[in-house]
Amino acid sequence: MKERLEELKVEALEKVSSSNTLKDLQDIRVAYLGKKGPITEVLRGMGKLSQEERPVIGELANKVREAISDALDEKKEKLEAEELEKKLAEESLDVTLPGRPVQVGGPHLLTSIVEEIEDLFIGMGFEIKEGPEVETDYYNFEALNLPKGHPARDMQDSFYITEELLLRTHTSPVQARTMGEYEGSKPVKMICPGKVYRRDTDDATHSHQFTQIEGLYVDKNVRMSDLKGVLNRFAKHMFGEDREIRLRPSFFPFTEPSVEMDISCKVCNGKGCSVCKGTGWIEILGGGMVHPRVLEMAGYDPKVYNGFAFGMGPERIAMLKYGVDDIRHFYMNDVRFLKQYHKV
Ligand code: 2NL
């Protein structure tokens, strides 16, 4: 029995030292120290031994077990350490390598233009107001002095959802709603930026969906000269302090009198070129004094209150400011176009 135990010890230790994986070690442990292993078997046969031999063999068996177990633990530690070394070597980082460039986005050109205009008008005491894109016939047309049968209400020109609902064709209904909310009780000084919709065939200068910013100032004693002063500030802020403006008579159903504003052409400085079609002036926006009917319908007494209003297309402003030649560039979202206007 003694020899058998010594033999097992030598055999097991040899296997441990020649093993190369943690799995091998586990297999050896099960094979030699497990319940069905040879050492357990030896211990089971101890019943046949004499009183004197029994403790000697018992002690030896335990020593052999311990020796094998220690050898397994030691080897396991060594293999684990090696594995860790290997892993660390494989995963080592060269922190001096230059980084990969990251694509950084930025605001859309239209967003930047709208925000720039908002900031300017906030500075002049205007509030920013938003409203629904699906509008009622009343707020989109009726409240703006566009009664039923008016040519601008042609079914062919608007996206109708039902008889009474449509996609708004301008942002004026936001202003009509705001005046209605205040019920003629206090002044209104607001601008409303937002998306609007018209049934147009898309081309270089038309889009079925585009952006509008309208402004409204209703108070006692508001004059056309107030409109002119505000629009002059706007034109110079957006296109340069050396720009001149002029107002021409025009017509809108919701303003009386109505005007259109031109700025002096910055390409030719007023001399006449292809951009201004030889006139030296470029049309920028429209406006006028709020029609008394519009004030009245919103609950403002036109004998006490009056106001000015204007409307512009940010796409047109951006196209003129940056020389964009096709409105569809704003909606195609080609990053090669968009990234030219990122400030960072
Ligand atoms: C244009 C012209 C305009 C208005 C919009 C307006 C709104 C109310 C009352 C009166 Cl609530 N007027 N808006 C007035 C004149 C012109 O837009 O050419 N837009 C692109």
C-alpha cells in the first residue's frame, strides 16, 4: 500500500508538471483526488490493515493528497499568471497613437438663420410664439380677412384634411390666436417662426413645405414708421450696416396699407446686376398696417388699437445671404451642403 501511494504521488506530480491548461489541472484533480480516484480506493482498503499500520498509511495517504493538491494549486496559480500576462500583452494600448477624427454635426443652416432672427427680435422686445401646423379654416383664412370664396383659399393651393381643417399656409393663424387669447386687453408684440405648407410643384424657388417668420405689433399709436424702423434694423443686421431699404406699395388681404421691402443689392451695391436683375434692389419681405377687420375679429377695437405686421421666408433670406441657388438644398440634407455653414 505504501508503495502504491508513493507511485500515485510520483505519477500525479509528473502529470501536473507536464500539464499546460487549467482544464488539464482540473482533470488531474478529479482523477487523483476525486471520490472515485485511486487514493480514495487505497483508503477504502485500510480496513484490512493492522492496528499499527493503519495510522501510518492514513497519514501517508493524507500527505500524498496534500502534496498533489499543493502541486495543483501552485501550477494553477502559475498558469493563471501566465494567462493574465498574455492577455495584458495582447490588449496593450499605444496611448501615443493619434485619435481617429470624429464627425461633428451642427445646426442646419435654416435653424441658424431662424435663431439669428429670433435673437434680433427678442432684443427689440418681441416674444416668440408657436402654434399648430394643422389649422382650422377660421384661423388660417377667415380671421385674416380671407372670407369664403377668396381666390387665395383655392382648394388647389392648400393641403386640406377635411372641409374645415388644413395644413396652415402661413404662420399668421398663430398671431390671430394670440390676439384672440388676449381679447383686446393688452398689446401684442410677437414673432412666430414655423413650417407652412402650400400645394406647389417643387422647383428651384418653390417648395410645398417651407419656413415662415411673421411679426406682429399691436398697440395704441403704432405707425408705419415703427414698421419701417424695425425692418430697417432687421435688414442691416442680416445683410450688413451698409444696406439701404425701400418700401414699395403692395397688397395683402390682411394689411392696409401693404408694402414690400427691398434691400439695396449687395452684389453690385445698387448699380444693377444679374442678382437684382438690373434694378439694384432685392425684394426681402412683405408687411403693412394690420387691416381693421383683422383687429376687430380678434377682439381689438380698431379705433383704439392699431398695429403693423410683416412676413418673410427664412429660406429666401438664407439664399440671398449665402448665395444658395436652389431652395431644395435646404431639404435634401446633403451633408456636403450643410457642413459648409457650420460655424465650428
Ligand atoms: C410675405 C408677406 C405678410 C402678414 C404677413 C399678418 C398677420 C396678421 C395680421 C396682418 Cl395676424 N398681417 N401677416 C402681413 C403682411 C405680409 O407676409 O411676403 N410673406 C412671405
